[in-house]
Amino acid sequence: MLFLSVSCSGGKEPVTDAITNRDSVPVMVTRDVSTYISDSGVVRYKIITDEWRVYDRLDPSMWTFEQGIYLEKFNNDLSIEAVIIADTAYYYDKQELWELRGNVHIENEQDEEFDTQLLFWDQKTKRVYSDLYIRIRQQKRIITGIGFTSNQDFTRYTIKNTQGIFPIKEETAPTDSISMAADTTAVATDSII
């Protein structure tokens, strides 16, 4: 009796539909990734991501980083030449093209910061570009515009349609209470006018 109740109550095994379109299934899914990528035996990149999927049967084939990516690009001395962060990234391996989307943030060796919502990095031509709004923070100014091209080191770049160049005002602390009172008065006067 016990045998019958166990076999009857077990029911059917869970079954899913057969995969008919192999293109939609990743060949690799890796979670909590921290890895180095080399080219010709030289370490070029460090990638950190929560999830990395490889689709080898898609046209075009690609790697996806839909939960965000942190990437360091190294020069020949293994010094970090650029840091790249994005909410989502796609790498088209045959074209050697990166597509970075959502809160794309780049820092270069000159301590400049680049912020945009969409950026393409063509590794074959060693060019980076975007047609969207870009904000570049340099040490003494901020430049904004629409459209951007750069070398992949982010050291030589052009903004297609500059919208503004804003100097960064250095903050200095007052040396005594008299100068602080004078500064406060000037601010109050400026805000009334």
C-alpha cells in the first residue's frame, strides 16, 4: 500500500519544451566573473561582471554583459590606461566591436572622466565613438556636446557638436572670519539681483 501511494503521488516529472532555435541559447553562462584577457600572450584587459553570456550561434555572434561590466584596459607596461564602467555591454567577437549602454563612465590616465549613455569601441580601428550626449570632465573644465570620437586610450578626442565648456572653479577656504563674512555678503547680494 505504501508503494502505491508513493508512486501515485509523485506525479509527472517536470518537462520543458525542446529547444528548437539554438540561436537563442548561450553556449556559456558564467557568474561572478573576474578575469584577465590576453592578446598574443600579453595581458590587455581585466573584466569584472556579475554575469557573462556567450552566444556563438547568433548572427552576429556576441558576448553579453547585461548585469553591468567593469573593464580595465592595460598598456604594454601593464599600467591601467583606461577604466570603463557600463550598465550593459555587448561584445561582437567577429567584428571586435564593443557596444556599451547605460551610465557609461570612462576614466583615462590623464584623470579625465567621460560620461555618456551609449559608446562604441571598435578594436580593429582602435577608435571609440558615440552619437549621443557626452560630458568630459578635465582637471580645469567640463566640456559637453553631442557626438564624440576618440582613440581607444581616450587621449586624443573630438566632440562633433560642442554644447558648452565650463571652467571648474577651485574651492578655497577663507583664511579668517572677516573674509568669510565678506564672501557671504557677496553671495547674498548676487542672489537678490
